[in-house]
Amino acid sequence: MEELLCDAAMRGDLESLHNIIAKDNYILDKVLVGSFKGKNPLHVATSTQQAEFVLKLLEIKPKLAEVIDAELGAALHIASANGDLQIVEALVKLSPEMCMARDRDGYNPLHIAAMKGKVNVLKKLIQTCPRATQVIVDRGDTILHLCVNYNQLESLRLLLEIEVIRDSKLVQSKDANGNTILHVAVLGRRFEIVEYVLNSTEINVNAINEAGWSVLDSYFFVQNHPHGEDVDDCIENLLRTAGAKRQIKHTMSPKGAEDLAQTLSVVSSLFATMAFQVGVNPPGGVWQDDSEEHPAGKAILAYKYPKSYSCFVYFNTLGFLLSVFIIIGLQVFRVPRRSGSRVWFLPMTSLFTIMTTLFAYTYSIIVVSPKHMDITYTILVLVIVWAFFMLLLPVVILVVDKRARQKDREKISRSARDRPRLLPNAVGDNVSSV
């Protein structure tokens, strides 16, 4: 019998409805108490937009309007999504409090209508239950955030034309990531929405989100994103005209930063190679034979021009160390935060590999330099100190990163405590057992 009723609801067959009820007067009561086998016939008829069938069901059993399905929500959710104004009017007339009911995603019927752009339905729902516009969904989105996320300018326009909403804190509200509706509009490249919000509200154009970005920072992030080439410069003009400023100075896109890192790595490797070659093969070469004045294998330049040779070795070693520092720094600092030991393996391997090259360079300098010069001792001390510093660098980075993560957790925890609480589900307690 339940299957026949659902089939009749899908087809909008009123004659079958009367026949089924004549055979089982309590079949609709089974829906109310949760013993009905199958889908709620009101939900089925609403989904297929069988208005006459819906009206008849509500006439026979008005309490059906308050039944909430675990997946679909209330019939009002379905009617709002479909934009069926006739069914919506019938449902809210019998049970206006259903405007506060939530589906499994935390949306009430006003949220659904706004996201779908069903302006006529949204207008009716607002008139019925204006306080439902203040409900915040589980992710911290307001109904205005939903309009912007789903690019529903007309829904947003309707809401902001209501003085209570336009002048309320809802316009300045932030989502779970600290984004205002203006942040969301810019990140979504919604030019028309950006223009409308700036012209129609007194929103804070320099609000900062959880990432520390202002609205203008968000614009430049989208502009510099690999897929952001089509961003309209008019958005920047609108923001700057409204007084928007950047919070993050001299930012660089991820792609630009990656290109710069690759360029620095190549150039630094080239300089390190040149410095190494010049160090182990000094200008002028080395003596090929032993004599009273010089032994074989020592740098000729050190005997001919000892002061110049000392300057050459110091500057060449300094250039080599700086090049190696850049190479290692690019390896270590590019390790993502919250990374595990596997991600650190390659940078640390690279570090020890370069260390072996460094000591090979130091040994070569000592070999080709005369013993009577103090330069060999100075270079050896310099290299040992530098090597100790480079081995200590990853440890320092890990400690700093750990403290930064702790501050992030504390910041998020404070943000969660300060975030507005969700409004109570006015009907959830009453119908949860149905």
C-alpha cells in the first residue's frame, strides 16, 4: 500500500490517493510516527512538483509539513530548491516555523532558495520568518556568503535591500576562514557582486581574514594564480577607489616564487662550481718541480704575489660558501610545513652531499697553499664554523616551525571561541523523533 501511495504521489494521481486512504485511513499517520515503509509521499509529490497532490495531502494531514527526512530535509527544503512558490506558500501557511528547519548540511529553506537563486520563494520565506536569515551554517557561512559562493546576485540584492539585514552585523560577518563576503567575491572573481557590495553596503574593505589577507591581497593572489590570468583589472580599480589597501607587502605568486627559486638554484650552482674549480686549480697553475724556493704542487701565485693570493683565496672561499648556503637554503626552506621525515630526507641528503664537496674544496686549498702562509689555518676554521652553522640550521627551522604551528593552533582556537554560535533549530527538537 505504501508503494502505491508513493507511486500516486509521483504521478499526482488524486483518484488513487482517495482510494488508498479509503482502504487504510491511518496510512498518512504512519508517516507521522515513522512507521511508513518508503519515502514520505509529501516529499515525493513536492519533488515532482505535483502541486494539487501536495495541497490535498496537507488538507488531509497538515502535520505532514513538519516531517523531516534524514537526507532531504523538510518538504519546504525541496519546494524551495525547486522554486515552487505555490507549494512553498501552502507549507509555510501551515507550519511557518519550518523556515528554521535544517537539512543534513545545516541549511534551512532560505539558504536553499538563496543558493538556487529562487528569488520569489526567498522573498516569501523572508516575509514569513525574517530571523531565519540570521542562521549561520556549520562552516560559518551566512546566507550572504552562500549567495556570493553560488554567484546569485539577485538573491544577494534582495537580501541587502532589506534594511534590517543591510544595517546588521551580517554584512560584516566572516566565515570559518575569516573571509567577508567581499573576500569571497574577489576570490571567486565575481565582478558584478564586488561592484554591488561596494556600492550598496558599508562593508569594511580592509577586513583581514585568518590568513592575514586583506581583500586587495586576495585580489592579487587570484591575479597571480596560474589559472588567474582572466581576472578583470576593474576589480582592482573598484577596490582601490573604495579605499582598499594591501596588508601583505610585496607578495609573490606561488608560480613566481617557484621560478625565482629555480633560477637562484641554477645560478648558485654555477657560481659554486666556478669557485671550486678556481680554488683547486688556482690562476697561474702550480709548480711542477721541487726547488729550494718552492715545493712541487704549490700555487705559483702564492710565491709571486703572496698578498694577492691571500685576497683571492678569501674572496673565492666566501663566494663558494655563499653559493652553497643559497643552494642548501632553497632545499631546506622549501620543505612544506607539517612535513614528515620522508620530505626532509632529500634536503638533508643534499646538505651532507654539499658538505663533502666543501671539505674536498678545503683540502684542495690547503694542499696548493704554502705552509708558511697563515691562510690555510684561517680557511680551515672558517669552514668548520660554517659547517656547524649549516648543520644547526635545520634544527633551528624545525623549532621555529613548531612554535609557529602552536601559535596557529592558538589563533584558530581563539577564533572558534569568538565565532557566533549557531541559532537553535526551532523544529529539530520537536520532530527529531518522527
